[in-house]
Amino acid sequence: MPELPDLEAVKSILNTQIAGVKIERVEVLQPLIIRQPTPDEFISMMRGNAISEIERRGKYLLFKLKSEHVMALHLMLVGRLQLCDARENRKARTCFIFHLEGGKQLRYFDSKLMGKVYLVEKGKLASIPQWKEMGPDALDEKVTLEVFRQRINRHSGQIKNILLTGSFLTGIGNAYADEILFEAGIYPFWPMKSLSDDEMERLYHAMRSVLVEATEITTDRMQGDISVEVRDFLKVHRREGQTCPACGGRISQVQANRRITSFCPSCQQK
């Protein structure tokens, strides 16, 4: 699933390449992903419009439009955007295509058709289901250590599950939850209530440092190809059996509730 660093990289690249560009024509090939308004209304409202700027909130990319509307796109598990020449072959399950002024195309493809697109008036993002329940962005400057403590104390259960809870903070997914916990030296299945003040502070600083560094690496490594997933620099996630970069031990991996959790048993002791 694309997470905060991936989406920040996509946002940055698109802002340099298509901000201000007119959408000349729209094709919707998989109407299922257009949740609001109807696909026909979506085509009519997007055709002739222009993308002013791309922003991000949690796992949503927000395309601000000249018409004072916002297209909110959630890529879900496997959705990806592609900015390419019109002559390039379409990927399987291409869902929509924006034919842009100048000849390029912005495409969205999604093998599971789980992505969600909402086109709403500026200022009405709260009409998107569960939007109002989202917590602050994980890298929001207003999320200080004190705010982090206050918000996390509203939750109970295993610490990794809380990191993945959108009402706590938004933007963190399975991969970066593993990386944050490894950086903090915290066992992912610890109950949150068992964390000491020092561990809580380590977790906060690990969250910020991991996400910022990953965003920088991902943006650089994408090199303009927003359809690729850059994850080969991660230290523990999906590295079962490989050498821990911190202690030289072996990385472990467990699967529970259809979710893989990777960690170092030595660095993240119970």
C-alpha cells in the first residue's frame, strides 16, 4: 500500500510536471472507483479543467482544480498513478486516463479495483466517508511530542495496531509501522500501556525521522516514474531471515490478521 513517503514523492513529482496543465479529455475505463459524483458527471466536470496543485492528507492525494473543486484519490492497496506519453501501452486494469494538454497522460491503474475517487467542492472534503474521523497527518508540525502522547493515550492494544489506526495519526501503513518500531527499538506486539515515557519519546522521534528520510530517498529514487514502488532500502519490513543492520542477528517475520509484521528479536526485545 502506498504510504506517506510514497505519496509525498508522487505529490512532489506531479507538482513539478503537471501543475497548471489543462485536462483536455477524460476516459473512465473502470467506473467502480468513481465514488462521487457519478462517472458521467466526473468526466464532465474534469474535462477542460486544470490541475492547480497537488496536496496530500494522510493516504489521500488531493488534486486542487481550477474550478475550485478537489479530486481526492485514495490508492488503497495496489493502486498506482502513471504519468506517461500517450503512445505508451496501457497497464492492466487502467481505471481512468486524463489526456493532458501537451500530449502526456495521467493514468490510474489498480489490479484490485479498490481505489477510491471523490470529486467535491473546495471546503467540502468532510463529505468523504470517514474523512472527519481521520487524525492529524503523521508529519503535521502541530503534532508535537506532547500532542503525540495525548493522542496515543486515547487508544489501547498493541502498539503497532495503534500506529496503523487512522483516527490516531494518518499516513502510516504496515511497512513504515515496522520501520518506525525498529528504529525506536520497540517490540511491535507490546501493549501501548506498557511503554515507558522514554520509549514513547523514542517512538515519536523515530516516526518523524523514518518518514522524513524515507520521503527524501523515495523522491530521489523514483526519478520521475511515479508508478514504481521504492522499498528496497527498508531495514526490516519483508526482510525475514536477512541480517539485522543494527545487531547482525536475523530478522523475524510473523503473519497475523492477513498482515505481515517484520522485526528484529534482539533489537526489539519483548
